[in-house]
Amino acid sequence: MGKYLIRRLLQVIPVLFIISFVVFCLVFVAGDPVALMLPEDASQEDIELLRESLGLNEPFHIQYFTYMLGLVQLDFGDSFRYNQSALPIVLERLPATLELAIAAMIIAIVIAIPFGIWSATKKNSPVDFLATGGAVLWKAMPNFWLGIMLILLFSVTLGWFPVSGRGDLSHLVLPAITLGTGIAAEMTRLIRSSMLEILNQDYIRTAKSKGIRNFFVINKHAFRNALIPVVTITALQTSTLVGGTLVTETVFSWPGLGQLLIQAVNTRDMAIVQASVFVIAFIVILMNLIADILYKILDPRIKY
Amino acid sequence: MTEALLEVKDLKTYFHTENGVVPSVDGVSFSIKKGETIAVVGESGSGKSVTSLSIMGLVGSPGKIVDGKILFEGKDLTTISNRDMRKLRGNEIAMIFQEPLTSLNPLFTVGNQISESIKLHQKASKEEAKVKSIEMLRKVGIPRPEKVYSSYPHMLSGGMRQRVMIAMALSCNPKLLIADEPTTALDVTIQAQILQLMRNLIHENDTSIMLITHDLGVVAEMVDTVIVMYAGQVVEYTDVYTIFKEPKHPYTKGLLDSTPKIHELKDELQSIEGTVPAPGTITKGCRFQTRCPLATSKCFSEEPELKEIRPNHQVRCWLHEEGEVAI
């Protein structure tokens, strides 16, 4: 296990390297930050001065080198807007996003596992129809629309939950539902098809032939096998989850990383954009690493 | 050897598919005495496996037992509750499957899978079940059973896995063991070992065996009675000596002729032309009509009954209508 972990961690290095390059290139595709920072009537001299001070006149490879030098010290430069180092600002927002993402994931799992198993074991029954049909319907609903509808119903009309912002648990309910149910829809389908395949395996017949109760055949023998593809795909879905938080955080004014990133993009605050994208990419890599480790715990056939 | 342990009477298991009803098992009757070993022989698609799954109560949807009785020690398994059926399964009736490679759950240790049924049926504690499991592993000839106990199936060879399956099936001393082609997936030397092992264990415990196979060599070596099935029906039913010496159904004869024999030098192995018709496609006459070298016009118009042509020898063929004839 230890050896595997080290090998797997070493693989992260080139990935981070590529990401850092892509993040660096973002600056060049996003337009001229100088034009945005200075008032419209700024003199050519002022523009040149700022350009020089930001190092934007240097050739591409020098700029990249300077950037990488900063990066290894975890310095993404200063935010134009906040006039502070970018990374601390990003990291300060991280807990809010993690809180939302974890809550959404819990909701997704709590919905998807029972419904996925249930619809697989009762294939073609009304339950199955309801679960699969509901999943398609739910997946078809865009996050921002669902969020607004939930706010309209539960906050504005019924007044059960706050409209927006972060605070106690009641603030978390609506955004977590918005984000979580969308993931649940996809996961339900995934667990269903995975279970259907496993339930046809020879070892399930063996388990039944031993006289084991159906409940244990399904939840012990079948579900653990069905979990393997679910874990993999869920980890790959982390990027979708992050994308979802961007939208959901904006709808609910949730002070997380997503909201910060969207604001930074709007104001072309490139240091914040770079730091945010880097942090998000890092989280995705981390999730995949965790999935690989889980994979091993679940499936003894995988070699260390 | 007198009392019947299992009596199957006019069993009909049909599959209700989108393309209509498929009668996979169509009026099968036979019985197994205590300590007896019977073989069910036939090509793929003859209904052997569905018959055994019907006895286990494991025919999955869209299949269903539509008629007939399965009496196990007098109890009709087609009418008892799921709960009672579960108490029999793995306990009084156990089953070994064809594919040892896929029949064990890859995510659980061998020990976990064997002790599971011991804990369930014998109400044993975890430690007791472990002791018993290791004892079973030793009985089926597995070296270092303590180590294998905590191994995962993928760490074992095919022959070892089948031994594990046998250990699992016999762990609760079943009265009836159904073995569905237990040696098909194994190579020849391992086959012989597994058969020898099964024979020894059976003699020890007086277990009855229903052996499903298409290997007539295995039949000659192991069994007392033979049932030949074709297209969901029993076509010949008699003791093992008679089957090999005086087969009365052209299909049985065809099966025997297509087995290579060591003392005969032939350029080409004989075979039965064609394949088993899809269940339900032949609605009139004998189901073997299209492939039978001896078919007459009657065989195409009327379906023969399974008839006792002499004590303990039943044949479903018009040839023997007026009495036994040599074929």
C-alpha cells in the first residue's frame, strides 16, 4: 500500500505542472488587465508604466519563469482588487465551498444508494420507473433554475429558510439540496445499472444457493461489487461538483470559492482566477487520489 | 436405498419472454433415493440446468414453475414459503456450479464465504464457523487451509476454487448435492481429482447427488442412474449399465456414438447433425424428429409418451411402441 501511495503521489507532480502552465496561459487569453485597471482616460505613459511594473512587457518565457518561481513559493501574485496576496483570499473562501460540497454529497448519497438499489432489484416496477424517470427529470433541470425555484417556494412564499448567505444550518439547506439532488440523479442511474449487472453474476446465484436472505445478498454480496464503478465515476464527477458550486454559490450568494472565482473573472482579477483554478484543480486531483485508495480497499484484486 | 429423497413430478418451468412462452422444462419426472447418484445428461439447451435451478427455487424472472411438484422428503418445494426454502438451501440441498472462476464473490475471503452458511444454518459463532470452515477446506484436500481461509478467490487456481465451492456446498452436510457440470471448466487431471473427491465425501456422508453433465465419461465413473434430457423432456431414464449397454432412444445412442473411445480407431468422430431445437418450436410430434436417423411419419405427427419398456427403463420413442426393439 505504501509503495502504491508513493507512486500514485509522484504521478501528481506532472499533472500539477501541466495545470500550472494552463493556469498561466489564462492571463493571455483573458484580455489586457492593464486596460481594466486604469481609467479610460489614462495616458499612454501611465499604461506603459503599469505594464512595466506588472512585468507584462517581459517575453513569454521570462514571465512564465517568474510565475513558476512564485508558484513554488505558493505565491500567485497580488489581487488587483483586494491589493493582497491572492492565495490567502482563495483559501479563506475554501471552507464555505467545502461545507456546501460535503453537504451536497451527503444528500446525494443518502438519496442515490437506496433508490439505485431499490430500482435495480425491482426492475421495470413502478418504483424503478419513478426512480429512473425522476432522475432524468432532475438531471434535466439546470442548477440555477432549481435554486431559484427553491428560493421562491421555501424562502419567499413559505419563509422556512433564509434566501441567501451563509450562517447556521438553515442557510445550508437550500443550496445543498440544489447541488446534491442533481448529483443524486446521476448517481442513482449509475448505481442502478451497476447493480443490475452485478445481480446477474454467478456469485450472486451462489450466495442465494446458500440460503442467505435476499436483503444480505443484495446489500452484502452485490452492493459492494457495484460500488467500485460508482466510486470511480463519483471521483471523476468532482469537477462537475465544482462547476455546480460555482453556479449554486452565485444563486445563493454563498461566500465560497465559486462566488469569488466568478467575481474575479468578471473583474479580470487574474491572480485570484489563477489561484482559484489551481486550488480547484488540486482538489480534483486529491479526490481522484482518494478514489484510487478507496478502490484498493474495496477490491482486493487490484495489485499494490 | 429405498426411500425417495427427492421426487420431481411432471415439472414444468416456462420462461415468459417478449417473444412468447418458452417451455424450458416440460413435464419432467424423476426421483432420487437416499445415497443415490443420478446424472442428468443432454446437450446445451436441453433443460438440465433449469431443472436443477427449479429444485433450488432459484429460477429467476422471467422463468417460473408453472406446474408439477418437487417433493423433498415429502415436502413440496413449489409451495413452501421463501423462508422455509431458504432454510433448505445451502443446508439440506446444496449446489455446486459450473464456473468456479466466477461463482465465488471476488470481494470476500474464502473463509468469509464458507463460514457464512455455517453461521447461518448451524447457528455457529464466528470462531466455531472458522474452525469448521478450515476443517472443510482440509477435507477437500486444500494444503495450508488456514492460509487459504483468509485468501481471496483470485489468489487461487481454478481447481482450488472448485474445491472451495465443494467445501462450501458440503459444509452443512446436505442430504442432496446438485452439481451443475462441476468439472467442465477444469482441465482433465484436475477433473479426475475433483470427481474422486466428490465420491469420497459422498460415501462418508451418504449424500445423494444430482450430477448435471454432458460428459459421458463422468457418468460412467460416478453414477447409479441416468436421465437423458432433450428439448425440455426426459427421453430415456434407466440405470447406468443399461444406458451404456443397451441405449433405446436414438438420441442416447447418438450421444454415446459421439463419445471418442480409446480402443476404436476412427478418422472422424461421429456426431448428431443439427442442434437442439429452440424450446417451443416443435409443436407436433417427437421433438427429436428433425435429427433422428430412424424417424418415421408417425414421429412427425404424434408426440410419444415416456413409456416403461421394462422395469426401471423408460424411453420416449415410437420405435418401442409395440415392445422393445434393438437400435
